[in-house]
Amino acid sequence: MKLQVDSQLYKYNIYIENNIYKTLNDYIKEYNEEKILIITDDNVRKIYLDSVLNSLKDFKVYYYIIPAGESSKSLEMAGDIYSKLLREKFDRQSLIIGFGGGVVGDLAGFVAATYMRGINLIQIPTTLLSQVDSSIGGKVGVNFNNIKNIIGSFYQPKKVIIDIDTLKTLSERDTKSGLAEIIKYGIISDYKLLDIIHNINNIRNMDFKLIKLLIKRSLEIKKDIVKVDTFEKGKRKILNFGHTIGHGIESLDNFKRFKHGEAVALGMLSEAYISKELGFISTKYYQEIKQLVKKITQDNIFTQQEKQVIMENIKLDKKNMNENIVFILPISYGKVKIYENKIDEELIKKSLGEDI
């Protein structure tokens, strides 16, 4: 299955297949790069790296392994990779492959965007979250001072290659984390996606035909939004539903307590609660969103001190304007709005309560 991402600025293909690593060499040979650097983490390395190296037999391939987890998405880690690229004499005709989940993809994309002002990039996402969201759209970056993605750029890959067989080795927690982003697409654009997820009785044992459908529809929604607003000046901001508060939640305990999708799910619940309290959505719709969120994440129990830390972090969100926190709020089924008016801090803190 192939999707094309096309705009005036860039064009690339997304491939969604099974067992794609057997033919990976064919997907890459058109570029004729002499050198390839694969950036991956220690979890993916154990399961898949040997297969990928065997497939890329026509190239001189190097690899760089990062520790799994959000703490690897840093300027220090990027600096270590730059040093390796320089040692191995990589130039603008070389290729970087981001092979892993969202952390790997963001870091690999950031390095590709900034090394020699940009070299070729291919993303091979291996988690549900990265396959439906972070691997396309061109957002790349690293964390700094415990602030999520505060340093980064927009840099498009040459291809995105998705092998859904990698999802067989995901934990249930990682699968649920990816579903959070799919729920986001349903709330912002296509309510039918929510109907599908509502009817999933056993998330861990979803059939792959259904997963492929969810991935394809999510990517279609994202590519259509990014096509008209590549640099997030307007409509693309709606893709951040749940992320304003979610990033603040994710940063707790130095990114060790919540996975990205879990934090986004709780962020969607909080932002839906704010929307209900402002009169934009009904209590019935809010309860539907709450029911979905409870399928995929732990309870939102925060101390008063943690709520204050979350507040301070969301005040630094990249979408904020004129010192107002910008929220993406649901206003009807499958539709949201960019809300730039000031919202009382006490309401925001209340939305973080376990009893909402």
C-alpha cells in the first residue's frame, strides 16, 4: 500500500507493507548513497537490526545505538552522532535512516536536518505511535531543559517505510500509547475512527487488517492537514489536540512516568473537560472521550505540586501567543477549534483532577 505526501515544497511516498525488510534494499537503491547511518535504540537493535543490515547489502552501512527512552532526545546525543558522522566522513550525498519509535525518528530527523545543513533522511517507524503520527509531517527535534521538543525544525524525509509486522513485538502499553494518537485523529477529523476503537474489546489482540486500516486513515488525515500548512501557522495546530497539557504531563519525573501517548490521552481528557466547562461540547460527548481515554491510560492522579509543574511547562508551549496558552478544543463530533483566548488557570488545574 502506498500513500503520497505532496505539496509545493516537497513530495515523498509512504509505504505500508508486511515484512518489508526483506526488500528494503530495493526501496533505497534509487538514491545511490555510498554511506548510510542507521540510528536506532537498544530495544530495536536486539530484534530487527541484523535483518536490516543483511537487507542493505549494496551499501556501506554504519549504525548508532541510543538508549531507549525520551532522555536520549537531547543536544548531547545529537552531538555524539555528529561526531560519528564526521569521523566516517559522511557528506551531503549520504543518508540517515531513523529506525525505531518516535524518539529515534525525532532525533534522527534533527541530526539529518542540521548536519551540513541537511542530508537525506528515510524514516522506518517501528511503533504504532510513530507509524500513525510522528514519522510523517517533518517535525524533528530534541528536548532541552526538560521541555519537550523545544529545539527543532521542519524537515521532510525522502520516504517513510512502515512494516506493520514490527507491531507484533510491542508491549500492550506501547500499543495503547499509539492508539491515543488515533483517537486524536478521530476527535479532530473523523468520528468514525472513534466508533472503531470503542468496539475493540481486546486491544492487545487487534487483527492486523484493522490495524492497517487505522494506520492508513490516520496518515491520510495528517498528510491532508500538513499539505496545506507545513509550518504550523494555522490549521496544522489542530494536530496538537491533547499535546498542550500532554507535554506538560509527559515531562513529569524527567519523562520517565508517562509514555508520550499516555500523556497525550490524559491531555485530551483535560482539554475536553475544559471544552465542556466552556460550553463547547455536551457532557455526553465529554463522557465518550473519557471512556476512550480510560481504555488506554492510567488514572490521572497528580499532587498540587505536580499540577503547578504541569502549568509552568504548558506556559512554554510553542503554540502560545501573547502569553496566552493556546488550546485545541473539541466543539462537535470530529471537529475542533484553535482557542487563543485566556483560560483561567484554576480551570486548567481542575481539568487535571482525578474526579473530572
